[in-house]
Amino acid sequence: MNKIKIEKLPDETGFFGNYGGQYISDELKAEFKKIYDNFIYYKDDKEFNDELNDLLKHYSGRETPIYYAKNLSKKYGADIYLKREDLNHTGAHKINHSLGEVLLAKKMGKTKVIAETGAGQHGVAMATAAALLGLQCDIYMGEVDIQKEKPNVNRMKILGANIISVTSGAGTLKEAVDEAFKAYMNEYKTAMYAIGSVVGPHPFPMLVEHFQSVVGREARKQIIEMTGALPDCVVACVGGGSNAIGIFNGFLDDEEVNIYGVEPLGKGEKLGENAASITYGKDGIIHGFKCLLLQDENGEIANAYSVASGLDYPGVGPKHCYLNSIGRVKYDTVNDKEAIDAFYELSREEGIIPALESSHAVAYAIKLAKQYPNKKILVNLSGRGDKDIDFVLEHFPKSDS
């Protein structure tokens, strides 16, 4: 196993190379310093970690297994393995950082968590963690996504969360983050903003990364135990990028492992047709941090689009921007049709219905399998597709012929 040196980031100002940082008011900087100080303390605190690890194991169901997708592998020529984050309680990787963030908020004496959600998986996970640990929970969600993801909306309501519909702009994830952040600025003394990905002002990218890195630690150990070696390729979808950073961190130092981040190409390459921030973005600032950002010719933030509500964000986590800049991770794209085809393919070949977000990673793994037969490909199956079934059947019915 050949090792390469990846710099441990962020630096003391929250930058991953040229990306990240903290572009917020001085008043909020003081509050974010409190969040940072508490995070640094509790991440190494035995009592905190014992409680969190107990919840992850006995409540959420970790470790999640790795599954050898024998039917897909036989069909496409490579050995395809799935890290089954879809088997977590609430159906996705989002519960990993949600439990961590809500537990941290409780330790800080907060009485409420404020969050945004796109596909609803982060919202459900936050509502779940808040119900369990006794905090109020406000979830901001775009009007478009509320219509697309009704099963998750109903779950959040049952769990006791207060759902605020966001109708401004495109009515999707970017606007939900806008409104959640505005609300937090009025309530930060009693509430904590529990962001849903490795984005936002410092320290949130490093905080969410810390809680999601359990995925990569498990996956690395499991794939070696299962196959006797590291995978040739690791694949994950990238919107904001939390599931991807989670699994990538287990393999970044391993030179022989090729790592692929899969962005949503949506309907095409034109501005407004996709959410491929690394592929088509330029340096810019959104929601208090610097990243590769989809922008028009005037530098205004462009609308993002993906069939997967959890991926239609115009920016991306700063560590992904950094990993792209040094060439450690290859970022590529999958369009809506390819993702939908993979949604059905995994369902019918393996009996596993994936989230539309995860379907992008599955689609790319199939491409790699065709290109590199006999390789071992590990896919982070970040979520299950219960939330997407009605939408897919209505808009993308598949003939059985």
C-alpha cells in the first residue's frame, strides 16, 4: 500500500487551500468561535464520544456493511461493491453528522436546531436526532422540493419538526439555505445552525467532515477484510459533498486508489441545466464561504438543477475544491437520464432501490466497470430511494418490455 501525503486541513482560518474561510459578520464570528471551541473540545472528549458512538451503533445501526453486487458485477465486468449507508436509521448517511451536531448543540445549552434540506434526508435525520435528544427543530425546505419529496416531508412532520416552505428564487436547496441562515442570525443565542453538508462558514465544513469520516474508516477496514486488498476505485456523488468526503477520507492517502466525485450534469451543459459546480464553476462566495460556484457572466449566483434534490446546490464543499485543485480526486458528471437508468438498474439487478443522489454514483461505477473490467470499484450508496419512488414513477416510468 503506497502512501501519499495529503495536507491535513483546514488551516486556522478555515481554509482548504484557496477555499473555505468565514465570510460572515463580526457578531456571528464570535458565535462561530464558540461553536468551534466546543467542537474542538468535545470531539476528543471521552464522554461525548462514548455517547455518540453508542447512538451510532445501537440507534442508527453502524457499522453499515459492504455488499458485493454480484449481478451488476457479472453484467458489467468489474467487481462492484456498495457501502450500504442506505441501511442507516432514517435511510442515509445524514444521520451520522445529525446526531453529532444535535448532541453538540445540546452540550452547548442550545434549545433548538435550525437546518435546511433538499431531498429531505438531512431534514429527516435532524428531526430524528432533535426528537431523540429533546431539542426543537426548524427545517427550511424549498417549495419545489416539498412537492418532490412528500414522503420525507411527512416523516419530518410526524417527528415533530417545524417545516418552513421557501418560495423565493427557484424554491430549491440554495434558497432553503438562504432562509435558514437568515433565521439563525436572529436566534443564534438559543439555537444552533446544523448545516447539512461540508459547506458553509468555518467550522462547519470540518465539523461535518469529522462526523462523516466514520464512513471511510469503516469502508477501508471492511474492503480489506472482504477482498484482501484496497479497491482500485472509490466513487461517490457530490452535491455539497458530505457523503463523498466521508468515504474519500478513508482512502486519500492511498496512492493506488483512484477516487471519483460524481457531479449532476442534469439536463445538459448550459448554465441553469446542471449543478456541476466543480466542472463548470468559478471561484466565488456563497453562504459565508469561498468555493467553486456556478455563476452567470455578471458574477451572479446561477440557479442549479438536478433531478436529485439533494444535489441541486450551486456551490460545493471547500475540501472538494481543494482536492480537485491538487488533482487527488477526479470530478466528473452524470446526467439525469443516466442517473434514472442506474436507479432502475440497481433496483432490478440487486433488489436495492437507491436514492436519486446515490444513483449518480452507481451510474458512474457502471461506466467505470465497462471501461476497466476486472477492477474493484467501491461505491458509497449514500441513501435509499423510498423518498424518490413516487416522483420517479410519475415522471420516469419504465416499461417492462
